[in-house]
Amino acid sequence: MEAQLERSSTSRVSPPVKTVVVRNALGQPVIFGMDWTAVVGGQPLKLARKRARLARATHYLLIGAPATTVGCVQLERQYFAQSCGIYSAAALFAIAYPSAAVACLVRFEEGGCWMVASHSGSIISATDRWFVDAQAALDALNAIRLRFPNLVVYEELVASSTQLPGWLNDKCAEQARVSAQQTTRIGGKSRATVLALVIAMGLWINWIEKSSEDGSAIPQAHPGQRWLDTMGQYAQQHPVHAFADLMQVMAAWRRVPFDPAGWQLLRVQCEPVLIDWSCAAHYRRQHRFALNQHLEAVKPGEWEFHAVALDRAMLTWNLVHAARPLDFSQEPLRVDWMTSLQRLSPLFEHIQLGLAAKLPMNAPVDSQGRVLERPVSLPNWHQRSLALKGPLRAMTALQELTAPVRWRSATLEVGNISGQELTRSALVVQLIGDLFEHIP
């Protein structure tokens, strides 16, 4: 096994500013340290190239489905014509662990600790970073755990330039191969043409400014339609969950092996990924004769088994099409959803409702970058945080809640008896999400 550390900006640096290229056992160069951001909207490849251009990246990589992320990096000129290709370590990790939310820490003898996290095959932003030590990387993971409570962390105890994790030393998958950002080079014969275009552009801008001063109006898209388009895009990115969608998630819980031989079920956690859900059932080994094979033998066929540690394991699965977009442009029915929550409160251990806040939506702008005023005729939507905890048997009562809700997590705790009297149960559900309301 021969791996060579090719480039490092510093020996020990802060997380955001270090990129390292390492050759694996097959001699393939692998990048540690790319800048990842989510790609939202149509034509993801076009958006990825635009992001790389704005970041002045030399190379980029688009990965993940349905949630898509693009990674950008600036490499030295020696990597521009690699005949064997250059590959992303973060993407190779996401390909090796495509289910649920997972993270990995790799400590290098040369100095520093590399951390990456992915969710259902997409790289989580603010990861694929370097830290001074493993503790600093674990501290950075705390913010990720708030979004993904079922995050599983793999830690490579020691890694050096001659010892890499197995998923890096195998032949690199083509999906992890980065692309060079195309650049336009201007030759001597083209400079006159470019200069003429610059002069023409300056004359055109002067004409526009003069027209504006004379009161000439520049045609603009109707502000109302631009706002409707913006609200529609927001609705696609933040789908809501009807009562039937939530029941679909909980129906899958009935397929979870609750008492497999030698193993104890601790909790079941589900999180939405756009219109789908990613779920995991967590187990603890109770008997020294219990084996991973015993738990794997009782899992439903299409689910996946993961050995997390010697005494920990989990089963993961996905639910598709268990959400739907909300039409924010339509005038909603006026329903007293708060009274509905008050009526439900005796059935739950607690219900917490946050204050109303405007939707975190960027206002559309015109061709000159000016914010378009929001038409008063559009419905005024707000959102509130919503969290509730109660026995599993009480969840059917949520059909009385008619306000649209986007659930961010659904967790079933098993065995820890919670609540008192009516809410007392050993099967306790905790839901965390956002409730959308129309304010006149």
C-alpha cells in the first residue's frame, strides 16, 4: 500500500482553509477539503457550474439525489490534466455510506483531523473540513446533530499517508470524480473584439441611464407574478406533511423488530429529505452471545443493517413521497387551529408552540437589483415552531390539527416510561417541526 501526501496548505490550520490531495493505494489522487453547498432548483448542473464560477474554483463536483450538493475547490495547475482523474474524499464517503445521516473523523499523523458528514448520499455543508484535533471536530458536529439527531459517527483511530480507510483505498467510483471548471482564454486576435464589446456595453449603459433620467420605464416582470414564483419555489423546497403522511411514517414503525433475540430496541428516528423520509432504528446488544447476524436475520428485506459499534447497531430504510408542497399563493380557510391544539393538550405530555415569524424567504428583485414590493393582495403566511411529546396511541388525535405542518423529525422512544396518568406510556413519540399559518 503506497499513499503519498501531495499538498497541504499548512501543517496545522483552522478548518475552512486547508485542502490536501493524497494518493491512495492505487495511485489515484483524492481531495480532502472542498466547499459544499446545496443546489436548489432546476438544471442542477448549470447551477453547479455557476457556483464554481462565482467561487473561482478550478474544479467542482455535483453529487446526491434527490437532495443535491456541489463541492468547489481551488487546486494548483499540476492537477489540471490528471489522466487518471481526481476524486473527492467526501464523495467517496457518501457513496460508501449512502443511507441515513453519517459522519467520519480521520486523524492524520502528519497533523490535523478531517471530518465529513453526509445525509442519504449528499454532503452536509460546513463539513469536509480540517480541524486541529478530534475534539474540535466533534465540537463542530454538535451543530449537525441538532439537524440530524440520529447521526452516526465513524472514527478512524489513526491514519497516515501510508494508511487510509478501506473506502479510500478501493478503486475510486466515477461519481466521485471532480470536473475541471472551464475557463475562457482571450487570445491576441480576440482582444480587439472584446474591447469593442466593452465600449458598446458602456454606451448602452449610458443610454439606459439617460432614459431613466428622462423618465423612460424599463419593462419589468409583474411584481405579483415574481412574488408568486418566489413563494412557489419556497413551497417546493419546504414541503409539508399531512396527517396521512405522518401516519405513513408511523406505519413503518410497526415493521421494526421490537424484541429481537439478544438485542434491545432503544429508539426509532425519522427525518424528512424533501418529499421523502430517512429512518433508523437503534439497537443495543444485551447478551454477549448475541450476534449482528441475529439482528440482521429479522430485518425487513429492503431495509439495511449497520454495525455501529461492538454493542450498537441500527436498521435503516427510506419512505418515498410522504410529503407535499403547500400552495402559499391561495387564500386558506380560516380555521381555529390553536383551539384544536388546546383540546389535544390533555392527551400529550407537553405541547410547545413558538411565536409567529415571517417565512425566511428572499424577496425577488428587478433587473437593477432593487427589491420588489410585496403585493398587499397576496396571503400573509407566517410560521411557528411546534414540538410535542406524548404516547404513541395519542398520535391519531393529530388528525384534528388542520393547519399545515412540516415535521423536521419524528422520534419513538422505547422502554423509558414517561408521562403521568393519561399520558403515561413506554412508547413515547416526540415530534419537532414548523406550523404554517395565515395572518390577515
